[in-house]
Amino acid sequence: MSRNIFTPALLCIFLFLFVHTIVAQQLAGPYTAVPADVAKQVNPVKATPESLERAKKWWKLDCAMCHGDNGDGKGSLATDMKLKIADFTDPATLKARTDGEVFYVIKKGYQDMPPEGDRVKVDENWDLVNYVRSLAKEKTAAAK
Ligand code: HEC
């Protein structure tokens, strides 16, 4: 008899814990893997036209096939692999990310994204951080 009372209650607790864990993971994300000192790093490379121009070369070679030329996440490889990629043209996407975190993701990879590793020099990796951020700014400017 008592089972009939407790089972739904237990189910509720389990469901709550389950949902809670999922939500917590979503909020924390793999960004919890970014070491705190790296996350705090400020981009030492100014987002000059030169920096963006340097990054564009790498973006076209290594990023656009997934993230799209304009960063909307709809590159041809992403479509082929059925990847769901965030839209960098939306300023909200990377708003909460620090430069250090974005740097780390580019260098080390993230989910289905391969690491850039040593393909690019440290400064070029920072150029890419500038570039990724510039994709959102363009939209903000265009919307005004
Ligand atoms: C094979 C496809 C692929 C390639 C190539 C790729 N990415 Fe990604 N990228 C992804 C996926 C998948 C994610 C994770 C999903 C998401 O965050 O939208 C991601 C996430 C990111 C993020 C984090 C977004 C967030 O949510 O915080 C950044 C920044 C990023 N990529 C930049 C780059 C840059 C710069 C390059 C080129 C050097 C690159 N990516 C190359 C697939 C790719």
C-alpha cells in the first residue's frame, strides 16, 4: 500500500534531480574545463583591421566550412554533419564568454569542433578571437 504513495513522490524527486543536473550542465557547459587563469586572460592583440584581416585567412581555411562565412553557423560541413552551431552574428551568443575562454575553445576544440592546436601561432589565435567577436559587431552596426 505504502508503495503507491511513495513511488510518485520518489519519481518526482528523481525527475527534479535529473532536470536539475541537465540544466546545471547546460549552464556550466564544457567551459568549466577552461582553467580559471586562462579564462581571465585579456586579449593582448587589439582588434585592428590588420588583426581581423589576418584572422580572415584562417577563418576561411579552418572555420567557415562549419561556422559559415559570416559566422551564422550554417557552413556546408556543419550542414553535412548535421551539427547545431550557435549563431555568432547574434551578439548574445558569445556575450558571456571571456576572451580567454574563446581563445581556449579555438585552441583546444569544443564538442564536435576540432582543436586548432599549433596550426596557428598564439597571436593568430587571438586574431581569431577578435574575428569571432567582430562577426557580432557587424550585425549590431548594421541593425542601427
Ligand atoms: C567541424 C566543424 C567546426 C570547425 C571546423 C570549427 N568549429 Fe567552432 N564549433 C563547432 C561546434 C560543433 C561547436 C559547438 C557548438 C556551438 O557552440 O555552437 C563550436 C563552437 C565554437 C565556439 C564556442 C561557441 C560557444 O558556444 O561558446 C567558438 C568560439 C568557435 N567554435 C570558433 C571556431 C573557430 C575560430 C574556428 C576555426 C579556427 C572553428 N570554430 C572551427 C564546429 C566547428
